[in-house]
Amino acid sequence: MGIKRIANSLIVVAWATGASATNVLPDVFPINMGFKSLLSTTTDPNHAFDTLANAGRYAIHHGNVSNMDLIKTTFPNMITIAMNPRSVDGENRSQNSTSANTGSVWPGFWAYKAGALIANNLSKTSTTIAVASTNLFNLPPEADMVVIYARNADNTPDWDHYEYAQVTNIIAGAIQVKRGCTGTAAKSFTNGLAVVAHVLPAWTTGPGDMLFKHNFSLDCPRNPTTGENAAEFWARGEAAALNAGLNDGTEHDVVNCILPPDADVDNDLQPDGGFKDGVNIWNLGYQENVKLVREGVGPNKIIQYDCVKALNGYRGWKYVNGIQMETFMGGDRFSEAYDTLSQWVENAEAKPAFSYGFCKQPTTTYGGVTPDKDWMFRKQFATGLMVGMPHPYAIGTSFGIYDWDEQRGGNRDDYAWLGRAQGPAQRDFGNLGPDMLSAGTSWTVLADGGYGTTNTGGVYSTNGIQISVTNVPAGSPNRSGVRLHHADPQIQLITNHEYTLTFDAKAEDTFIYRGNTYPGIPLYLEVGEYGNSKAMGVLVGKEWRTYRLSFVTGANAKFRTDFGVSETIGTVWIRNVHLQEGSANRLSRDFENGTVFLNESETTDWVVDLGTNQYWRLKGDIRPDINDGGKIVGSVTVPSRDAVYLLKRDPLLRRLTASAGDNGMVSPTSTNVALGGSVDFSVVADSYYRIATLSTDGIPVAGLSFDNNSTFAGFTWGNVQKDGALAATFAPQTASDPSATPYGWLAQYGLTNYDADAMADADGDGLLSWQEYVAGTDPTNPASVFKITGSDATAQGTVIRWSSVSNRFYNLGRTTNLLEAFSVLAGASNLPATPPENVYTNSLPAGNSTFYRISTQQ
């Protein structure tokens, strides 16, 4: 029998895909996000990103690839989103520079407007192109880049014979151009056998600069060399860029699921707006693209699209994590913007859901501009809290997050000061009046010429009415070409007054086109003509959802609402329409350490009854007139178009909490302390245990060290400036023998002269107590031994049996000569215990003399 001591080991396995393994968003609030981090040109000393170190305050950063690489390298646990590492919707190209490389992309991959046949022979040096209609062309600042390409005998584009040119003038019957732009060479073209067409821009910034829009439609031509269309080509490049980079994901600008009506995605010289047979093949092409990107990068990369609002914005829940809503809820558009943001948070199938509203309004506090728009920050920030998403902020032309009181809890200087949410956001309906639509209100379905529709219904208010759009005329559709129309006499409303329209809707969200299925694509429902207000729009998915659109009436304050359903063929159901005076845009959400109130009423302050709860305002120095640290009892007033942030305890108090691992305790476990004050903590280990570590906010306490006799410690946490957490861990006290035998194990056998007893043979069986600890035997019982209990020769080999105890592992060694070392049998190392006896069959043939040895380890 042999005894071998093998030291205990801890194996830590790290798993990661790409830059990070899970991309889980923080679960404590606020979630602050840097936008275009480290790019700001402001000289304001309070700007959050003057130094890289300051970037570490925030949980998430968004910006160009090189800056995100720098932040990710410095803060590996931070989520970084790279902006356009490989643009989805366009590439920046200078129209005046022959060094630009738009021409290096196969020309059929770009989207163009409907063009015209050229009416004159065009030499390489000609600068005037005759066309039948100059109305198809524009000068700067609108799109000024055109493509000139030859036509094949079947009237399809000959993309091997093309160039880009810049429109410099429009004259009678012709356009004048600069030839051979964006890296292409001027070529000759024949009268009637070539086309000139405007490049479709994602945007223009003036003459000489333009973003080319990719042709992601299902009718995009395929490169005859590679067989790819644009969706496949850019997906391959984007996936490669994401996989090669350090960052957690990407956000893409200028993504629209609806094209201008003069777009011609199949290059047949007829404007189609990206629609074919009433189906938005442009948006379906986007689904093909992002599906391929997702397949290329796997589930752990964040893919996010820019999407200002439901109108024209990206649609498709299936493969993306969410959207960035730039210029979020500008003007009086909160209802539709908030609903779109909420739906993306709820429905995005890629996880984590990652959508946010992005405010671009300036403020006086840092921008030095008028009028005062501090309220814009407060309400935008509150919106992110309501849906549980991050909040980036931009100021003027200098992008970045600024140190607002609400971001860091005022002088708490805690960027997660609110803590965990205590439930979802709640709407307050106390401002709404009675329903102005009677139960007998009549509705009818109307259709313009060229639109086909069927509708069914029953009892309208219970089952709703089903409206199926069966035909949409060629080209870009009229969203209200088919509409549910309020047929009763108009209802007189009060001018410049606030009302709320509530209704339920659902829609088919799966398209089948050319044998392919495209699931999870909501339809757009346009709601307008109420009180002469602007039309609003919402996304409608496959499940019933209640929509609340609050609006302010215009001069012609009469109610006659149309629900436009004809942006594409498909089916929509609508029911339970109500009209009430007042706003439904009053929300609140409760957190561990505070409550946030958001009042997006356009006209009316919100007086919130706090009951017997006591709250305090933040104590801050950015807006001390608002965040004065005052106590609030009874009620609080939330101004219209603003938000209020309240603490659940005195802002001059800080909360310290203490936690103890197994086998010890810390006292007190939690306490409030005045700002700058101190707290005494006691740390006590259980019998036979000692203090192992003591840390504050995850950092070991400086100046303290612990040894085998550290069973008690006193610690004073002084000059407390913010909430914090003390944590203690404990370990067994051990004797000074080779096995570090725990005191507790020796004591259970009455051996309390620990160091001496561990090195003694109390039962006289030949093993020292520390060896019996390793073997799992009783050091005071000579009959308790670790031994081979038997062996048998069988047809399968030699069967070896030995006594075993729990929580041990065994190695079976073999030799045929005791003068030689034992070698562990293959497959017989680290055998787990099977108390009270282990059995192992050695299939190797036995020699004339075969010896076995069992060793054990913990």
C-alpha cells in the first residue's frame, strides 16, 4: 500500500467567442453609454471623454473602430460598438477625387434612380449628355453623381462598360457633367445604347461628397464573376470585419426600409421605389443581408441599425439586436417614437436586446446656446430608463456624454446609483377623460383606384376588423391607399388641446416571396387626420398590441381618423378604438434606490401623489436649482415635457453593505453613514476557520494581511463618499504538516495539539495523522486503513479492489519488479471514489510477478 500527496488544484477555464462571450448588458441603472467616444473637439473641462481613463466610467461605448479598439484594449469587460466597420447602406466616396474607390465595387451593387437613354454619341472627352427629360437629374446639394453604362441587346445593363460622372449643370435637353469620377475612367458610349442615371444617395453633404446606397433589393443584379448580389457581397465583408476586430458589435447609419419613389432597383428605367408586385423587395433584401451577417458572426456579436422612427426605418425583428433612434422623438412625436423603441426592446430576437433613443439637442449647461434645453436631456435619459436601455447623449456638433447630475446621482458620484429595476415602467391614465367614441361608432374600409382589398368583421369592438390589401399599384405605394375610415360625423375638438387615440392592432408579419420565407417583419400602420394633426405611424406585429398616440390638435380641430394599411400587400386587424381628452404619455419606474417620473404631455404638468413615501431630490452641482437635495413628502410636480429623478433616502447619506462567505460573519451587514463619515466593521471567523480576504468594492483592503491565526479583524471604513460593499471570505485553519491538515478534521478525533498531532501516529498503524487525512481514514483507529482489499484473475484481466472514501481520487500503479518504479496504468488515473470500495479491471496480462499500488489524492 502506498500513500502519495498531490496538492489540491484549481482549474479555471475561460471561454470566449470573438471579443466577448455573452455581451450581457448591465442590470443596474442608469446604463450610461459613450457615443463617438474620444472624438469630441470640445474644450469644456467637464467633458467626459477628455482622457481615456474617464471612458472607464461608462458601461458601453460607441464610436469609430480605432477608438473602440483602444477602449476595448484598456477596458476588456466594457461593451464596445464599432460604427460602420463595413458600411451596410453606403460607402463614403469623394466625387471629385480619382483616388476614391467606389469604382472598385462592381457597379451593379449600387442603387440608382430611374435613368434615361442618352440621345447622342458620347466620346471619352464629351461633357454634354443629351436626354429626353432633364427632370430626372439634380444639381447639388441634391444627388449630383450619375452612372453611365452601356446596354446589352436585351436591354439589360452592361456593367463591364460604365463610368461615374458628376452633374455640373442642367441645360435645355441635356446635362453637363465632369467625366471619370470616383476611380473610374471615361469611356465612349453610343446614342440610344447607353443609359445615364443618378446614383441613389444615402445622403449628400454637398458637391463632391456623397454616400452611395447599396442595392439590397431582391432584384439586385448578380456579379457574373462571383455569382453574388449586393446583400451577399457586403454580408461577407462585414462578417469578416466583425470577426477580425476586437469589438462586441456594430451600428450602421442611414438604414431605411423604404426607398424614394424614383428608385429603380431592377434597372429597367421605370421607377419602382424598391417594390415589386406590392411587396417591399428592398426591405426583404435587408433581411437576406443581415441573416448572412448573423450566420457569419454567430450569436454573440451585437448588430444594430440606425432607425429614426417607425416611418421608413429598418424593420425585421429576426436577426438584429436593436436600433439606434437618432434625433429621437423630435418635436411632438413621443408616442410613436416610444412605441417603436419599446417594441424593439421587446421583440428583437438576437440577444441582448439593444435599442436606444439618441438625443442630438444642445443644452445651455455645456453648449452655451439658447434656448435652455436641459429638459431635453432629462426626458431622453428618463426614456432609456423606462425601457431599460442605455442612453447616449450628443451636444451640438461635439458628440459625447456629459457629467449630468442624473447620470451620476448628483454628488453621490455613482454611475449606477438607481440600482436594479423593481418592475416595468407604469403609465398613469389619471389625465384621460371619458371615451368620445360611442360603442356604435361606424367604420368603413376605403380603397383608392388600383388598390385591391377585402375586409371582414363582426362585432367591431370585440373581434376587430380584418383588412387584407391584395393589390398595390406599381411603384412606391400610398400608405393610405387602403384605409379604415371613421365614417361617423366629425367630432369637434378643442384647438391646441391634447387628446389620446387608443386602439389595438395586429398583422401578418411573415412574407413568402419567390419561394423564400421572411419572418418577423412588422407592417407599418399610418394613423392620421385627427384634429388636423400630423399623421403618426406604428409598427404592427403578429400579436395583439395596444397603441396609445397622444397629440395636440391644430387649427381645424375636428376628428376623422384614417388608419392607412396599404404600404404593402398583407393583412392587418384593428379593434377597440377610443378617443379621450388628455395625454397617456406619463410614465414612472421604480428602482432600488429611487424613482423616475417622465411627463411627455405637451401641455399639462403632472402632480404625482407620493402617498406616505418619503423622497429626496438629488444633490447636484450641474443644476442645483433643480437638484437641491431637498426632501419631498406628499406630492411632486413633473413639468410637461420633462422628467424628475427622486432618491428614496437622504442624498447626504451613503449606504454600506457587508457580506460574508461561508464559515464566518461580518457586522453590521448594512448601515447608512453621513457623507464623509466612517463605519466600524467586525469580521469573525467560525471555529477552526480564519479570515482569508477582506475587500471593499472588489478591491483588497490596503494594509491588512491575514495568516493562520487571523480569526478576528476590526476594520474602519472612513471618509465614505459613495455607496459601497465590504466582502469577507474565510478558509480553514491548517496544521503545518505536508498536507496542511485542517484543524477541524483533527479536532473531530480529539487531536487538538494540531501541529504535533498531525505529525504523530496516534493509533500506531504506521501512518501519521496527516497521511490518514489524505487517505480519509480514522487516525485514532488502527483498523481503519487504506489498503487493497482483494484481487481476482478473470478472463477479462486482473480485478483489483480497494477501500475508498468520498471526495478522493485514486491512481492504480503496476510493476513486475519491486526494484523498478510503479507506472500508472493507462485509464487508471484520477479514478473517482465509489465508497466503500472501488473496483478496477486491468486487462494487461499478468507477469510471473505483478505488483499493484494504490495512491490517493484529494
